[in-house]
Amino acid sequence: MYKVALNFEDDVTRFVTTLPMETVADAAYRSGINVPLDCRDGACGTCKCHCESGSYEMDGYVEDALSDQEAKQRYVLTCRMIPESDCVVTVPASSEVCVRSQQADVHATLTEINRLSDSTLSFTVSGDQVRAMHFLPGQYVNVQVPGTDHWRAYSFSSMLNQADESVSFLIRVVPEGLMTTYMTEKAKAGESITLRGPFGSFYLREVKRPVLMLAGGTGLAPFLAMLEKIQQDGSAYPIHLIFGVTHDVDLVELDKLKAFAEAIDNFTFGVCVASDESSWPQKGYVTDHIEPGHLNDGDVDIYLCGPPPMVEAVSSFMQERGSQPASLHYEKFTTSSK
């Protein structure tokens, strides 16, 4: 049995004691502390933390969740980390997000479905239980595919609309995908849909310095919620978003980005398309459009949400340039093939 100090980013420390061969994540949840966690199998990287001191055993995870270089730097996946001594672990989330709570099912009403393009759609849900859900801009929920026991994870693409108690989400259209098939062929406004959450340590922190947002595909969703929050609260610092997609058909919600640029004095954005066949004027990947000014000599908070290759490309970009941001928060997602 070992004692593990969990240091949260709001300078709060909580202590848990692990049982023999018990992971840090299991010990935390047994103690009523909901550290960031999703798959529990070392596959998603949601529970990535940094071990400041102590020894531990960790195996049974995939490199997409934790690279060899990160492991050498003592980054850990708490769902696979078994202490072999007392340890100190830094958790990239606030203690407020990790307070004990039951992730109860939220029963909502499907109120709207919009086909934004051939590759993307959005849906909106509402209801009393949705209003009671407390989430931070950037977090996600698991949504049950109606009529099945399958769940899909989607980031909130809006804050709560107080007028009609609704929230919205973006979906990547997957041919023959369970949720795609439901939304495009079966779903009707007024039907019930079940959500579970919120989850995730990817959320907007207090804006204390310039911010660089990097979005790939439907990874734009959490940034729309973040920008809505920033519009409400205001910001004294510049905020720049780079939205990258593969094909022209993936360009969605540009009107919303333009509206945010008009409403938020110091918000700017750029959009790029990777395909050589694109007619969009800005070509290439997100990393092709990161300028030195966006990095502000390292005094910048970077938020990154996109598929694994994009996350890894940005990480390599920063390492090659020897640039270390004040903070880096990211959400790595993969699109379900079914």
C-alpha cells in the first residue's frame, strides 16, 4: 500500500492510498476523486498525468496514448500506473472538475438535426436534465445510439442556451456508422436520447495570456463552446484559432467563426485545407499556418483538438522549434468506423 499525492492545477492536493496491484486511477475513484478517465485500457490517453517523484510499474498501453518519449519524461497513464513507492502525480485538471460525482444518465429530447455538409452534421438536445448538467467548455459527453447499447463521444459545440435549455454537438459523417445512420435515416425531432457525462480534462482555463487554438475537422466543436464562453466573459489577450480540414466539404461553421471574430475584439482565425484538389486559398496543414507571433516566445496557452496524426504533428512542430508553451491542453480523438 502506497500513498499518492495528486497535485491539481489549481494548487489543491489530494491524497489517495493504493491497494496492492491497484492502479492510481482505481484508487482515486475508490476515494471519491474523479481524475480524468475514459477507456481504462491505456488506449485513449485521457488519463495522462506527470509523475513528479516515486517509482511505478506501467504496461499494457498503446503508443497513441503515451509515446516512448513521454514515458521517458515520466508521463503516466493513471489507468495503467501501479505505484511501487509513494508517488507525487500532477493532474492536468482542476480539483473542481475532479470532485466526486455520479455520472448519471441524462435523458434529453432531440430537438434539431442539421446536415452542415456531406461530411458533417450537427444535432441539438434539450430538457430539464440538460439544464441541470454542469459542464465546462471543451468537455464531452457519451451519447447512446438509440436502439442499441453502443455509445459515441461528442464534445459540446455550444454552451447551454438558457432560452430553450439546449446544447449542440458536431458529428463526422461515417458511411454506415451507427450514429450517422440513426441521425440521417431514423432520427426525428421530439425523440428521446440519452447522454452520460460530462467527461474530460480538455476545457477552457482562465485566460491569463495569449491563446492559440488548433482545430482539426470536427475537433472544431469544443472551440465553438470555448469561444462562446470567451464572448460572454471577454478577454484582455489575443486569441487566434487555426481550423484545418482535409477537403473543402469539411469546411463547416465558418459563419460562426466570422460572428465570433466580429463579437470578440481580439479574436482572429485562419482556415486551411490539406487536399491538393482544394479550391480554398489557404492550403496545407495547421502547422503550416502557425506563425512566430502566435507562439509569443512561449508565453502562450495552446489548445489542440483533432485526430491523432494532427496532435502528433503539432507536438513534433513544437519540439523541432524548441518552443515550449506556458501550457498545452489537447484532446485526441478517433472517428468510429461503425
